[in-house]
Amino acid sequence: MDEKRKYKRSKTDLKSEVHFDEGMTYSKSVDVSKGGLFISTPDPLEAGSEVSLSLQIPGEDPVDISGVVRWVRREEDDNNKAGMGIEFLDLSDVEIEKLKKIDNS
């Protein structure tokens, strides 16, 4: 299978808050890139849902980013956790710089 990703992913274990119209949930980010992230959660939102994220990058203030759920995995197995892939929207230069620090955390 050809790799379709535009950006390098970093495996991580960041604490995240996902805010959406119906509420908020605490989750864990499993991997992150400049383009988006995968949130591990047993109750993913529907594809197309708009969210606000607050990422807890070690040594930094929380990073608040807007995003949209692009894909969902509802079933979990030994190799893949249930969750959702979220694409970042309209990142600022400051947010991009903070995301780059994840590789070093």
C-alpha cells in the first residue's frame, strides 16, 4: 500500500482535550504530524465533525487547534486502537512551531 501522508508522524502519548458541539472528552493522542493526529478513544465522533483540540505538549502551554474528523475506527484489535483521525485546520506559525517540539519531547 502506498503511503498517502503529506507529513511525517511522531508516535506520542499526549494528553488531549477534544471539544465538540455536544461536549468535551479527555483523550490520548497516539500519533501527531503537522497535518493532524490520531486520537485514541472508544467513542469516536462521526467523520466530518468539527472539533477544538487542546494538546498538552510537555514543557509548553497547551496548544489549542481547530480540526475536523476525517476518518473513524470503531473496532479495536491487537494492532489498532479505536479512535479518530483529525485533520488540523488553519494552523498558525506559533502552533506549527509547538507541534515540531513533539519530536523532542
